[in-house]
Amino acid sequence: MNKLRRGIAAGLAAAPFAQTQSRTAPEFHGARIGQGQFRYRVDKLWSQADVERFPVKDCHEMIQAADGRLFLLTNQARNNVLIYETSGKLLDSWTLSFGGAHGLSIHREADGKEFLYITDTGSGRVVKTTLAGEIVMELVHPQRCGAYSAMDIYSPTETAVGPNGDIYVADGYGSQFILRYDRNGAYKSKFGGKSSQPISKGKFLQAHGVAIDTRGAVPLVLCTARIRNEFHWFNLEGEHQRTVYLPGAYLSRAVLAGRYLYSGICFGMFRDDYRMWQNRGFVTILDDQDRVVSNPGGHAPEYKDGRLQLMLQDQPVFRNCHDVCVDKQGDLYVCQWNSGNVYPYKLHREG
């Protein structure tokens, strides 16, 4: 049953932008970050949502629809989805009452209609909805379709839709598999699984994100192994193709835009202290040769003898970056986990 609650923000259109700008600017608002061709100005006051009426908890992920609207997913059950203009004006909100709303992806079907795919880590639900929040399909739990035994843990974190309509679900907080369903929601196969060993190519330690990489000659499934600081590429059937290691970077999902891959770094390290620390987040950007070209909020990437060196936060602009949305103008929106209930920060591209 879809517990849909929609709430158009009455009076938002009349709220002057000047009121947003009149707020006391937080630290690093207006700062310039990033390197090379990917330099940005930080806008921490981008969101014009009324925090009392439209609060957020963890801002997990954000996407942009074809009409330019931005859809933000939060695990604040009062309003799982906030819909924005790129200016920061709030247009609408709705909820599925998910307390574990975590993964948000968008897919345009052959007829041009767009649908959202949302994962809830707490209930294990993966749903397909309209942009207005109506559930049109729910994927079967892997314990009920033969993919998992009754003892296997399932806590899905992300989805991606392949070129033939196959749906890939990352069980990032559960048993570490990528589960593959057909366009109608029938289970097909799984790949991956858990391993902490770097020699175990194609396996994960926290399979946090999944995306479809169409930058090459053939589309590939791109998966995040967060705790191992790795991205893994597979063919559409789940056969491992390659791995890229990003030392120091506890990665979120991969976001593809043009030739480039963007990812929020949720956790980081200190120099000479290689444990996983909170409040060390930044953003990383890779080109289509898997080479890091900029780290907004982090130190400039450095290579020695062709090997990427340890990547670290530079200034604490961010705490724990969970996702990056790239809009049509090349500006970024950074969503954060466990960061004081802040709305996304906008990074205006200047480089």
C-alpha cells in the first residue's frame, strides 16, 4: 500500500530569495574548491525549503529529471522526496513513509516516461514509482525468489537500470551481492558477494552503489566497494572486467556525466592514520581513463610512477558526502549523511 503524502509548499513562490541570502553564512560558504578544470564556488544556503515544514535527516541521494527538476531523497519519513528548481526553490514534496530511504535512481523508458527507483534499507523494499510518487512496481524480496536463503541478510542500498530494462540492485548493507531482475521484476541472477581481500576481484566489502557506465564501446555495470576504496566494472551478465583503487576514499555511488565519473567520499583518513574516519568527506572526479582529475574539498590528486597517492580531505567544507548530482549546467549538488540535518550544498562550477 502506497502511503503517499504530498504537500505543495503553500506560499513558497512568494518567499523572496533575499530571505534565504539574509541568513548568517556558515563557514566555507562562498569558498572556492577543486582543481584544474573542475573548480567550484560553495553555496551552503542553496536550499530555500522551510526547515520546520520540510525537515531532512540524512540527504542520501539526488537526481535531475529531463524537465530540469531536482529530486532529493531523505530518510525523513515526513517527506522522503523534496522536489527543487536548480535555484533552490522548493516545488513539491511527497513521501512513502520510508524510515530507511537510501537509494534513488531515475530511468527513462522507450516511450519517454521517467520513473524513480527507491530502496529502503530498513524494510528491504525496492520500489519503482512515478515522479509523483505512485508505486507502480515492487521487486520481490530475494528470500522469496530463491536468490537468498532464509539466513541471508538483505538491506538494499541502490539500483540501476540497464539498456534492456534489467534492474540491478546493490545489497550494500546486506549480503554484498548485486541482484539482477528483468524489467517486469522477475529475478534473473546475482553476482559479487562479500570479501575483504583485495585479490578477490569482483567481490565487495560494502557494495554501496551501482550504476550503468555507457561511456565505452559497450555498457558496463559499475559497482562501489566502499570499504575497499574501489570501483568495480562488470559486463551486463555480471562478469568482472576491471577494478580501480582510490586510496583513502570511502566511496559512495558512481555518478556518470559526459566523460566523467563523480562520487561523494563519505569517510576518509588522516595522514599516518589509515582508519576510516567520519567528517573527512570530499568529492572526487575521474575522467574516462579512470584518472582522478579533481577533488573538491580534498587535496589535489597526485600520481607517482602512474599510481594514485593517498587522497585526503583538505578543508572541512563537508562532513560525510553521500551523493553528488550533476545538473545540465555542470553544477554539483552534494548530499550528506549524518551531517547535522543539512540540505544539499550547491557547487557552482567556475573552472
